Amino acid sequence: MPEKLDYKKEYKDLYLPKTVPMIIDVPIMKFIMVDGKGDPNDESGEYAKAVELLYGLSYTIKMSIKSGLEPRNYFEYVVPPLEGLWWTNEDRKFDTNQKDKLIWTSMIRQPEFVTDEVFKWAIDEMNKKKPHLETSKARLEKFTEGLCVQMMHIGSFDTEAITVKAIDDFAESNGYVNAISGKSPEGTIRRHHEIYLSDPRKVAQEKMKTVVRHPIMR
């Protein structure tokens, strides 16, 4: 039986960096995305609903083979981790201390076989299973960040400023500048990016692992 594709293990440069900054050229990937605003810790807020929607759609697609629908070129895989792009209306460095002012795009990477048709099918299934979710907020989109600096952050989100400083200092010392809020060649606004490798409900805060990634330019 073929082994399930685990994106974290297959693409360690993207998901398992060391606890020191490194430069990476991020390729184009396909994501289901949901946009929103507000404190991610608000249990009844937009973020919690977005995460529920993202995981619902991702697992609906993963289990599609057992529902009588097998997308073309389907393969067994592990659902990739939750990710987030974060910013505020003010043009300033990302600040985790003002969570109520945060604007975000929450997203989960999708396998290469996921087409617009597969995504639409998953939306229809979610509308039947969880009609309380606003599936219209979800979209399937190709996304790339290009040249970035990233590193693994170990610990609480509230101590992330230390990692952010290390990333930005590394970029500057290597002849780059922080390109947050700038535009990529594809026209995408570049953002502070986090990839969540730990479930905060199961892992102690001081042991949580989060990839922190910043876009850069010469």
C-alpha cells in the first residue's frame, strides 16, 4: 500500500526550518482561503468559524474517495497544517499585542489534484453537513510568496516578537529589506506568515512550534 504523502515531511524546507533564520524561495501552491478580522482567541469570533470551515472542506476533500467520488489523480495524503497571513490597517510591523485590530487570511494547502470542480463539490457537501457555516467565504486560490526569510518559533505566540526581530535582523545583515505590505510579481500583497505545527489544545505553550515567514527583497 503506497505511503500517504505528508507535505511536512516531503517539503521540510517549507514546514520544518531550524530555530535560526534561513532564506527560502517559496513556490506556487494551492490553498483554500478564508479572510476575516478580529481576535483569533475569541471563541465565538470570525477566526474560529473560519478554521472550522477550512478543516471541514479539507477533510471533505480528503475523504471524497470514500463517498463515491474519486477526483482525477487522487492520492492518499495527510491534510497539511493550518496557516495564516496577518496584518493591520496601519502600515506598521506586525504586532501580536493588539489582537482585536488584526486582519487575516486563514488557509490550508490543498493537494495538486484539487480543481475548481472538486472544490465546488466540497462546498456543496459542506452546505449539506454544516449549513451554519458561511461557505461563500471560502475560495480556492493559487498563492506564492517568492523570496522570504523564515525560522521555527518555539513557544507562545506572545513571545513571537523575538523571532520576528531575528528574522528581520538576518534579512538586513544579508543585504535584504523586509517586503511586508509590498506586492509580489503576481500582484499579491505580501504579509507576515505563520504555519501552525502544534495544536494549542494538546501542546504546552512553551513547546508549541510555529513557522514564522517574512517576505524580503534586495
